Amino acid sequence: MASQFLPVLITLGVALVTGVGMIAFAALVGQRSRSGSAMKRQIYESGVPELDRSHKRISVKFYLVALVFVVLDVEVAFLYPWALSFRQMTATAPWIALADMVFFILLLGMIYGWLWKEGIFDWGRRRTDQGARS
């Protein structure tokens, strides 16, 4: 029983030794900041110095679009294993396998359409309450 876990323990040991070794090597050989000048302590990103305060309000739309992308991207990733096993599935029940995927794709299309209708992808205009207009 213990011999089954030996490869896993060896892999974990090698990973631990490699990680500790890299950190120790970087601490020993790496450059150290000897001068604490104000210029070296300034924040910059991509070689461009900071132009203004970094604590700005970011629109929630950025997060909504990112979340929608992640969710729909993961859902579309389920198409790949289905495509790989499609030939085996059609040997036993040809129309059920195809109907399941058509239903899945229609469901994704309905979700995408609902998100479009809700205005998740509209960056230029602000959402207004539909009931407040009347």
C-alpha cells in the first residue's frame, strides 16, 4: 500500500526542494536594493510612471462582462468532450445525443440573448428603470 504512494511522495519532495532551492538561490544571488531613493520606490506599470491616483472607481460592467465570459466560456468547453464521444454515443442512441447538444446550444443562446436584452454588453448607454418612464 505504501509503495503506491511512493511516486507521489517523490514528486512532492522534488517540487518542495525545487521551490525552496529557487527562493534560496534568488536570495543569495539576486540584486539587492542598496539605495532607498524616492525614484526607485515610485510605482510604475509597464515602464510608465503613475499619472494620477490609483484608487479610482471602476464600473461594475467590467466585472459583469468578465463573469459572463467565464461562465459562457466554461459552458462552451463542454462541447469538446461531447464532440470526442459523439461517435460512441450515436452507436447506441443517435438522436438523443444530437438532441441533447442542440438543447444545450439553444439554452446557451437563450442566456446570451437575455444578457443582451438586459444591457450587459451595452457600454455606451446607462440603464434606466423601465417602469420609471411611464
